[in-house]
Amino acid sequence: YGVTDFNFSILNQSNFVSIGGGKSNIDGVPGQIYDFLLAKGVPAVGAAAIVGNIEGESSFRSTIVNEIGASGLCQWTPGSGRLQKLQSYAN
């Protein structure tokens, strides 16, 4: 859609590269998510954008619940059905 660059003020932009075999040098949950997305064929810039959004939503804390009850890494909202489906799948 014409977007060509992003401001990675939270995460180090130099990490958002594919290092041999589609792996990054990002540690922890952010790296696991980023590497998973790369493995699924998501372009590096798209994977970085998704990781940045998750950082903003939950700071990578999977157990976080906000004031309206949205839960998890991506802050799934109760009542939408998606949170319940995610919880059922996880169980």
C-alpha cells in the first residue's frame, strides 16, 4: 500500500533481518513470534510490524488482561467469540 518504512522506536531495527535459514537474532517471545511469521512467508517488514503491534498491545505478556477484559498477547476482546475460541484451543 505504499508504506516503505517504519519507526522502530521500541525494538532495535537492526534485529529485523533474516539471518541464515529465516531466523532472526531477536531473543525471547518477540523472536519466537518474528521467526514464526518469517517461516510462514510473511515479509520481514510485515513481521516487524506485527511484533511492534503486539509490543504495544501487551508488552509480550501473555497473561495480561486490560480494564475491559481484553486478554493475551494481542488483547482479544471478550464477547467477540475469538477469545473464547482461543481459550478452547489452548485447553
